[in-house]
Amino acid sequence: MQEPKLPTAAEIMNRAPLTFTPDVEITQAIATLLKHGYSGAPVVDGAGMLLGVLSEKDCIRVLSTSAFHGAPNGNVGDHMTPSPVAVAPSADIFQLVFAFHDGTFRRVLVADGGKLVGLITRRDVLRALDELRRAREKLPRTTTYDAIAAQHERDLND
């Protein structure tokens, strides 16, 4: 039995995430996020090119400011975080782990040539890691000594 293959971003991503275009009214975008229970969404242009992300943090800033200055105004493009972190579809599970570990975001965007192709949440990564763990548990157990001995035996035979 061989080691399980590490899952890639393309294998675990949501291929049809909720997205906004920059011209959507910010209040409409906030209402949509709340309705669906999402903490944010990518912002793309008409061709699907990734422009930014509208996060809960962005929305909180908009609404808290409006508490003192009247109704919130503007569009998603005025309030989004530009140039979000994105990974390639070929990124493996541990590249995703590092992306979440090194950042404070709740989602990693997947882009190919600048075009959004998917979205991965922390829960998606957790699920994939658990599946990997379960697949590894089905493998025969070997000790480190057994693995080293097997490698040395292969080296001697080469």
C-alpha cells in the first residue's frame, strides 16, 4: 500500500463561490453576506479576474463609520481589500495550511492566471486533513527504524 496523495487546492475548493463585482452597492453586499452566513466574498470583474475581497472586517468598518456619519454609501469596490492572497490550483494541502497559519483570513482564494477559479475555507482544509489522516491510518505501521533500514537496503541494491 502506498502513501495517500496530498490533496490539491483544485480538489478541495468550492468552484462556484459567492462573488461580488466592484459596482455592487455596499449595503446590498453586506445584506447578501449576512443572508448566506458568509464572512466575506471575492470581488471579480466581468471576466472573472480577481480584484479583491470583501471581508467582515471591511463591512464592520463601513457600518461602524456610518453609525456616526449617516447611511453607508459607496460600492464594494470602494470598501474591498485589494490584491488578496491567492494560491494556484496545484497548491497542495500543506501550502494551504501555511497560507492559513501565516495569515489572519478565513478563506484562501484560488486563481489561475489572475482569474478566480475557486475558494477554500479553513473548514475545507480541516476536512481534507482529516481525510488524509484517516487514509494514512489504513497504511501498515512501520517504525522509523524500519523505514531507515528499508531505505538503506534500497541504497545498497542500487
